[in-house]
Amino acid sequence: MASVYVNNLVINAGSDFSQSFTLEASENNSALDLNGYTVESQMRKWAGGSTATTFNAEIVDPPSSGQVLVSLGSTQTTDLKPGRYVYDVLVTDPLGYKNRVIEGMVLVREGVTR
């Protein structure tokens, strides 16, 4: 895992949100086997910001598919202020090594219907 994949997200405040990603092994471009890995993800107004929103992050079954799912429920997105944020997805391998695998911007859009 050498490169960090950049992907921008759009979250509609007050709505459920989910996004899945498929991670690939850099040596052969096949799905990265995530057996024994953990995943975490947060978004912040800027990278050094002290306030974070933590995504529900999970490895999709079977772990050998290389799929990671990040999500927020509607009650979590209701609390988000409209605007731009940054986020990343961090995986930890079975030996404890951490790698940032995905990063990007998040645009939170305010809804009209409540």
C-alpha cells in the first residue's frame, strides 16, 4: 500500500450516508486481503482541527474482497454544519502498522425538508 487514493464525497445533512471502497494490493492490483485488519475514518473542518466526526467504518465480509464501508446515520449528519471538510480512511494491519489509504474533501450540503 504505497499510494493514497483521493476521493471526494458529498453528504446531504439529515440523510443517511454510506460509501464503499475496494482496496487493491499494490504488487498485483488484486483485492487487498483485509483479514486481521482494522479500519477507522474521521472528517474534520481542516486536518489540524480539534473537532472530528467519526465515520462508522467497517471491513465488508468477506475480508478477502478488500472492501471498506464508511457511513453516517441521519442523526449524525443532521448535526453537521454545511461546508467543506477533509477526511481520510486509515487501516491497521495485523502487525499494528497504520496506513492512510483514502483521503479527500467532503462537501456537506444543507437540506431544505426537515
